Amino acid sequence: MNTKHDKVIMFPKWKDALEEESLQALKEKRYQDALTKLNKLIDHEIYSHEIYAGKIICLMELGETDEAEALCRDLIALEDDYFFEYLHIYVTLLFQMSEYEQLIEIIEDTFSRKTVPEPMNSQLEQLAEMSRKMLQDKMDEQANDHINELSKAVKQGDPLRQWQIIMQSKKLKPAPYLRYLRQLLKDDRIEPVVKTAITEWLVVQQVDSEVTIEKAGSQTTVNPISIKNVENHPVTKQIQVLLREVEQDNPTLYQLLEKLLYRYLYVRYPFMPFEEELIPISHAIKLLGAQYLQLEGLYRTYEKQAGDLDVRTYMEEISQNEKSYFSIIEE
């Protein structure tokens, strides 16, 4: 908390009168007047939990929620005898602001670190439970809005908008809309990149139900709870290891190779390469990276390293996936 060290001394009678006037203004809901008087007391380094509690109430009533929240955090951090009083004011403020996630996190953290006395224990539990319900209702409403928007974007044939909506939905529960999402994953009109976003949404939300995905004439069935997203997939990690020798010699090239790999696998996902494809794919990525950066000497070196491996097909596929990726996603 920031305080001003005023050289003017506040005499006891003036202090008592100002405290009484501020509390009276607070009772009469003259919040701006009360706040001015409370700030004057604080400026003169006259503190009490009543003064701070009064200031928070004034700030809340005047709509200065950011300042009220900041003051609450500062007071809670003191962990003094009035910790639970400040905490109750803070979580009430968060509830009024519809900051349910933050409220739940703070209450759960408090229960994990402290023995909460009654009746505060029951009050906080009740507030956390109400917040969970409100948060779920809010997220269900958002998910419903998103799915409606997604349906419009599908009818309009707008893959960019489809992808954006799905990315905005990653924190929402997809379970009520799983039937519709299953349809999209098998729909030929839906771009592979959009299908990847849907699949990763199901993975992030740990959906435990098999889904069938069709891409480029191939079909596979997966259970999202049992697979990793593109970045954390074992195949991605294996190919990264094969590319890592480049990192020390040419960090710029290595960064490009990582991006080429990610985009290539993102468009394919969850159709990941087989074990026997990993080495030729790594060579194809290195050749493309050298080609893009016009490193002719390095390109010839990588050609020799690839030897008789058939890398041309993979180079074409990686280039095509780059185009598919950038047709929707901007970096």
C-alpha cells in the first residue's frame, strides 16, 4: 500500500472527529465524502481495519473496482488479525464482479493453507459453491453462443471464422455439442486445420468418448482423453530430437525447422507419421528449411545425408500443409 508521509500532525481531537464524520458519511451512503475523509486519515498514517474496510466499501460503491481489488490484495497479503475480514470483503467484491474463477482459486488456496474459523468457513464454502454454479452457467451460455456461431460459419463456408470460434472455445465444455462436433470431424467440407482445432479442443477438455476423424481420404477413430495435442505428442518430440543437431550450429534455421514441423503435423493431426517415416520426414524438413533460407551449401550437405531415402514426397506434403495452415492461421 502506498502511503504519504505528511509533515502536518493530526491532533487527537481532529483525528477522532474525522473518523466519526467518515463513518457517519458511510452510514448515510455519502461514499465520495466518506472516501475523501478516510483518505485524509490514511495520508496521515492513521490506520485501522475499520478505516480500510470503509475505504474498500466506498471504492466498491463508487465503481472504483480496480482500486478496491488492489487494496484488498494488499491487505490480505499482510496476513494480520483481520485477514478473514479482508478476505470476506475481497471475495464478495469478486462475486459482484463475476470473477468466479479467481474467487474459487482464492478460497481453495485459503482452505489449503489455513484453518478457517466458523462461521467464516461455512460462508466461504457457500460462496465458492455459488460461484462454481454461476461459472458453469456462464460457460454453458458461452458454449451455446459459440456453437451457434460455429454453425453459421459452417453454413457460410468460412473456415477462418470456424477456426477462430473453436480456438475461443477451448476452455468451455464441449460435451453437450459432441454430436454436432462428431459430424464436423467427418464432413468433407471442413478444412483439416479446423478439424485439428476441434480434436485439440476435445483433448484439452479430456473428452472420454471415441470420435471418428476423416482427412484427405483417410479415417481414424480416437479417444481424446488418451492422446496428446500436437505440441506434446510423442511423434513431435521424436522428430524434434532428430532435428536438434541443427540447433547449436544454426539457431535461426532450427527455429524455422520447428515451425515447419509443427505446421506439418498440425494439418495432419491426429494422423501422425509412423515410426519408419520419422527419419525421412526429418531430412525433408531440413532440406526445406535450407531451401527457404537459401543456404545452398547446407542444402547439398543435407541432400547427401538423406542419401537414397525418398524425401521428395514428404517435402511436397510439408509444403502443401504449409499452404493449408497459412490459408487459415496467421502467425
